[in-house]
Amino acid sequence: MGNPDTRERLRAAGPFVLDGLLAAVMAAVGFALLASVLAFDTGSPLAWAAYLLVAAHTLPIAVRRLYPLPTLAWGLLTGAAFAALGLSLVALSFSILIYVYTAAARCPRQVSLAGLAAAEAMLLVVWLVDPGAIGDGGTLVIDGLIMAAAWWLGDGARRRQEAIVAAQERAAELETAREELARRAVTEERLRIARELHDVVAHSMSIIAVQSGVGVHVLDSQPEEARKALAAVEATSRQALVEMRRLLGVLRADAEPRGSLAPAPGLADVETLAAEVARAGVRVEVRIEGTPAALPAGLELSAYRIVQEALTNVLKHARPAGATVRIAYEPGQVVIEVTNDGQGSGSAFGRRSTDSDPQIRGSGIAGMRERAALYGGTLEAGPRPEGGFRVAASLPLDVSGPG
């Protein structure tokens, strides 16, 4: 069986060591065959020349992988010189087959075919000049077919290696694409969670800030109003904590036990949202037009968040203006419109350009527009001619959003 350590060292040494051993074996075989066909005295200069030609012909096998075409050309040249001494090419036949195989396995097909043609031509020329170096015509044909078979085997090995490389490249491309999709999915999920957290925090903190300010202002003069303001702060903060807990629960590891998560809000919760905003000092009227339709969960949540963000902007910039929320269920779409009358002390929101206000553009209207675009919808936002501000979104019902 051989020494396991020796076999391991041979495998670690690589193909060039194996080719060196193959060259030594082919040289020994060539010497043995030469001794059987030598036509002159083994001590003569011609005999020594023949042995040197066998060595020169076979030893380049050690570098055949590095130089497939030069070694093939050298093998044909030394073979022709060997035949010129009047000796049979049988002593070199195995080595020539190795050179032809190597050229076919490591060179483009057109190049290796040219090498095969040169080898076949060399055989034909040697046979025409000295038929004894090869044999009769039948032997010539058989030798030519064997050489073609060696080329065919080498070409098949090349094609298999190319297929393996192509498969590895495709696998690497697919893995890269999979990683890119995974990174994109993580980024999109991170952005979605960021939007959700922004909506929850911005809306709730706006109400808390307003109510706490009212409480401080009327604490001494109207204790009952201060008590109502504090109650609103408590209720809003509790609701914000519930929604934040629901969002942060998504980030937990799958193996971590999760508590019960509250359902995501939808358009059915707009009345509750309007009541919260009303407690903060903005009169809100909710109008429902058409027959409410069952919406996909993601679309329902986005629609609710658009209403929430629009009312939050009213709280920030137009309080104590009045606001109207219109939700219209139309064929193939749901239309959301939030308007304010611009009567509040901060009603400049209804007149300023959202494009020139980075705070509004970055975290308010731009976020609402992104939510609408996620589901193939559109959103318009701008001042009303009669005063105030208008946000209108159209969300198609037949476009599935991100799952």
C-alpha cells in the first residue's frame, strides 16, 4: 500500500512533481524499448546519440503543463531526429502521445488541432522517407488513429475543466447576488423600521410636548385642565411604548422568546388617532367615503402612517388649526387627504416651501412620499390657495407592496 506519509507528501507537492516522475518513467521506458530495437553496436557513437535523443525527447514531460506547445514542438523535432538515425519510433511513441494530449488539454482547440496535424504530418513524412521507422501502411493508419484518440481525450479534459470553471464562476456570481440581495433586504428592513420609529416617536412626542406645555401653563390657574393634559401625556406615552415594543420585537433573534405583539394600526384606527390629536389642541374631522375595503397589511399600515405624519405636521406647525381627514375608497384605489385651515398661530407651515425646509422635507413629506411610492402610489403636498396646507395620497389596491 505504500507509506501514507509518502503519499501525502506527493499530493502536497502538486502536479509538477508527478510530471517529473512521469518524465523519469517515460525515459526509462524509452531506454528499454531502444535497447530492443537498436540496429547498431550499443557502444558506438550512434548508440550514444540515440540514448541522448530519447532522454532529450522524454525529460521535457516534466514541464509539459507550463509549456504545452513548446514541448510538443520539441517532441516532434527530436522524434524526427531519432527517425533520421534509422531507428523505429516505437521507443518514443508513448511520449509523443503525452505531448499531443497535453496540448489538447491546455490549449485552445484551433491551436491543439494544428499541433495534432503537425504530429500526423511528421508520422507521414517519416514513413515516406523510411517506412521501416514506423512499419507498413496499416501500422501508419493505426498510429495516426491512436494519436487522434490522444488528442480527443485531451480536448475532452479541457472542455470538462472549462465547464467546472464556468460552474464555479456562476456559483460565485450567484453567491455574490444572494449576498447583495440579503444586504439590500437588511437595508430596506432597517429603513422601514427607522420610518416606523420616526412616526411613532415624532407623533407621540409632539403630543406629549404640547400637552406638557399646556399643563405647565395652566397648572396654577386651571388645575383641572392641567390634570387632563397630564392624563393625555400618560396615555400617549403608554401608546408610544406599546408601538415601540412591537417594532423592537421584530429585531429580536428568532430563538428568543417573544411576548404578544400588538397588531399594527390601520385606517380603522384613524378615529382614535384623531381623538389623540384633538386632545393636543387640533380639531380633527374624519370623513369616510365609499365602502371600506380590506387592504393588505402593509398598505393599511402605510396609509395610517401617512395620516399620522400629516396630523403630526399640523400639530408642529399649524396648531390650533382645524384639520380634516378624508378617506375615500374608490374603484381600484384608496385616496387619503389631510387638510388644515391654516388658522393657527403657526400656520406658516401652510405657506412655507417644504423644499426649503430640510426638517420638513427630510422627515415628514419625504417619508410620506416614500411610503406611497412603495405601493405604487403618489403623494401631493403643498399650500392651499385659500390658506392652510393639503396632503393627498393615492394608493392603488391592486399593487402588492413589500412583504
